[in-house]
Amino acid sequence: MKLISSGHKYTRFEIQIRKTKKTLQDIIDDPISLSSYFDRLEFFDFQDNTGTGVLQIVMKYVNRKFRAELEKYRDRELTRDIKERYALSVKEWFRPGEEPF
């Protein structure tokens, strides 16, 4: 209830990885390697709008000749920030010798 009454906006990102060739031990040894999956997210900063848009689903329906026009709005910095936050969080979650929760 505090989350709703705070008025803050939060976004949750979930990436489902299918048929990875990594074992669970590979992920434990190098959890940051999964951060490359965030590169698939496509964020756009439409400055005259209410903020940042995510066109992940819509992009496959955009004609290729119009994709170049959208490129000038791409927000690569947001993707980088998400990857950095993921890396910091996952390092803490996989602390050697400690249970994560």
C-alpha cells in the first residue's frame, strides 16, 4: 500500500531466457554475463512526451524504413544504467558463502 500512496512510478523488467547453454554453476560463477540480455530492450526518449517509452513489442511491426527515424530517440543511456544496477545487485545477491535471503 505504501508503494501506491507514495506516488512514485516503478517499472519492473523481466527477461525470460530460453535454451541457454549455461549451467546453474556458470551463472553462479558469472551472473553478470546475463546482463547482455538487457541489450534487447529498446528504450526511446520522446522528449515532448511524458517520459521514456518502451517499444519492445511494437518495434517488430514498424516498417524498416521508419526504424532509422526512431533511432534518433533511442535512449542507450537508460539501458546502460539498468545493466549497471543489475550488476551491482547481482554481485550482492551472489556473495560467496552467504545466503541471498
